[in-house]
Amino acid sequence: MATATLKLKQKRSQARRQDIVRAATRLFGRLGIAQTSLTEVARTAGVPLPSLYDYFKDKQDLVAAVPEENYAALYAQLEGSESTSDPNDARRRLREIYVRNLQYIRDNPDWGRVFFLEIWPSAAIGQARIRRAVDRYGLRYVELVRRAIAAGSYDRHLDPYLAMSMLMGGLCHLTAVWLLYRRPYDLVERGSALFDRLEMSFLTKSRRRRRKQ
């Protein structure tokens, strides 16, 4: 009985924390981080302000939690398809992660505005927790590029970190333009086309020739 009660309290505590992060994501995205107070976040989340401090010690702590929680939500959507037994599967998986990230941004534009217009261009990206969340995502690209190289799909001279930078840089630019100009194009469609263009430069010469035919 005591164990069940403890688990219920933990579940409620986790749900409240997620409510606070969702409220912060929405307000940071619509008003800006600097213009949003913790009082507004607490009110939007439906929790007393003192309760917010049970989960986050200050505003900086809450800001860092936003990318952590949103990347965790993205990872949860990607679970269940990690197999790379097929030589072409690393390429398929890399494209899937790229496109699913774009889908997540399209479905959660407040998150897109927080990260790509608020956090990414600012000094906040230098915070250790935020940097770890970004690095964890980027290293998934690096690992899959390495697997594709080992499988003979990508050029053996390709630098996996350069490939990751090209992909993430393209995603950041497309998303920032999409947000700043009020979504003038289909983000997922445009991002998928960008991935295919960039990946062409990763392929071995024989595979590039086959793609062009």
C-alpha cells in the first residue's frame, strides 16, 4: 500500500513538472524568455508559484529543462526502430530522425520558436545542460553516419562531424526562416528535400551515379 501511494505521488509530481515545462515552452515561445516571468509560467501551468520552486530552483533552471524535456519527447517518438542490421538501415534511420525532428517542430511551433529563435542564437546555448541535450541529439547523427560509412553506403573519407554539422545547420536555417516568415512553406517537405540533397554529397561515387540515373 505504501509503495503504491509513493508511486502515485511520484507520477503526480512528474506530471506537474511536465505541466510547468509545457507552460514555459508555450510562454517562452510566444513572449520570449526575457519577457516571461515565473509567475506567468506558474499561472499558465495552474500551480502555485511556491510549488514551481519545488521543481526548479530559478528561471535559468527552467530554461534548461525546456530543451531537455522536448528532446526527450522526440526520443520517445523515435523508440522502437533502432535496428541497423540492414546495410541501408543506418541511412534510413538517419533520414527518419531528421524528418521526425521537423515533424515535431511543425506540431510544436512554440518549441521551435524557443529553441531556434531564443536559445540557439543566444548565450543560453552555452549552458552545460542545454549543450548536453543538443550534443546527445547531434551524436545520434554522427553514429549513424559512421555506420553508413562502415556499410559502404557513404564515402569513406566523409567526416561524420562535418556531415552532422551540415544536416543540423540546414535544419536550423530552414526552421528559423519558417518561423520568422510565418510558415511560408511545408517545413517537413522542404526539410526532406534538403536532407536528400545533402545526403547526395555523402554517398560513394557509385551510389551517386545510381541516384542520378
